Amino acid sequence: MDERYECKIISAGKPMFNLKAGSGQVIGTSQSYTSASASENIDASVESNAPSARVDDQTT
């Protein structure tokens, strides 16, 4: 994911991400996911829907 996406692990240990505008303001927030494999599906979905996007996985 590129710099517009901020991947996080929330307090319950679940992955989620924020989408940010060029100004850094959060303009969208994903749901929280239940597992690391679900988080990997997020990455795959973003890559297939935005093939030129750079991936920056900050959950590992």
C-alpha cells in the first residue's frame, strides 16, 4: 500500500487501515479484521483493485 494507507493493529489485536488525503487527514477507515490472513486478503484486494499501488505492510 502506498503512503495514503496507514495499516494498524488495534487494541484487540485486529488489523485495520486508514485512507489518508494528501494533507494527511484520515478520509476513510476500514473495518477491523479478525486475523492476519484476513489482513493479507486486504492487501491482495488493494493490489488487484489498484495494480500500480506500492505495498507498505506495517503489520509485521
